[in-house]
Amino acid sequence: MGASYNFDAPRRGALLLATSVSGNVRGAGDPEGADVLRIPRSDMEKGRLRRRTEGGRDVGISVEPGTLRDGDVLGCDPPVVVRQEPERVVRVRSDDPVLMAVAGHAIGNWHRPISTGGGAVTFPARSDSDADAIRGLLGGTGAEVSVEEAVFTPRGGSDVHGH
């Protein structure tokens, strides 16, 4: 069982407590003097967590679940920028909307979150067989299927669900 933290209890030392997001750097450089907190997407979806920044600061975060995004600046002093760790993703590109619909249907049947944009559908890869399955489905059609390391942000409304 993991450790449990009471964020409301007074703490000694240098714990930074962030209860809000004060902005987002959206691809710009990190603010001067800011520390960086790198976390996986699974932690980005949590509302409460405690982690250590690259600079060694202990940070407690208490926000609404699903609030954090790559590049968010936490509302604490000194500022801390949240950076989502890249993960393996499969990216499918095609100019043919029918092929993209077929790919989207297959990915949806696997109950995977997706991201769309730039003429591509992207989803987190669980194994190499994910890309192989899409290549097999779209083989010979001209669709481009690649496996990449990237920050994955699910498209709103494409939450994974059960039947």
C-alpha cells in the first residue's frame, strides 16, 4: 500500500504546497527561477500527489483531478513548471478520411484514448503489436503508421470507458 499524505497538516522544511495552476507556458521557455516537475500522464490525471522537482524541492499538489497539463505553472513560490514525461505513442497519418475513420474505429474498439490534429490520430502504445495491428489493417493504403516518443494529451470527450 502506498504512502498517504495529509496536505492540510502543517509541515516542517521546504514543502511547497500548490493548490492551483497560475498559468501555462504553452511551449515557451520556463519562467526564470522556476523549478521543473516531470511526471507521467497517469500522475497528471490525479488531484493529489507529492513529488520531488528536478531541483530537489518537495512539492505537494492538491487540485481537481484532471486539471494538470504539460507546461502548467503551479501556484506556489518559487514557481514550479509541470512537464509531462513523453511516452510511446502510435501515430497514424493519411489524407484519406475513410482510412482515418477505419483507424479510429479500430483504436476505439481497443478502448484507447486518442489525440487528433495535424492530419493524424495518435494513441498510447502498450506494445509494438499495436502499430503492427494498425499497419496490417491499413497495409497498402498509403497510410503512414509510426511509433514515437511524445507527450500525449487525450482529446476531450475521448475518455476510455467500459461497456
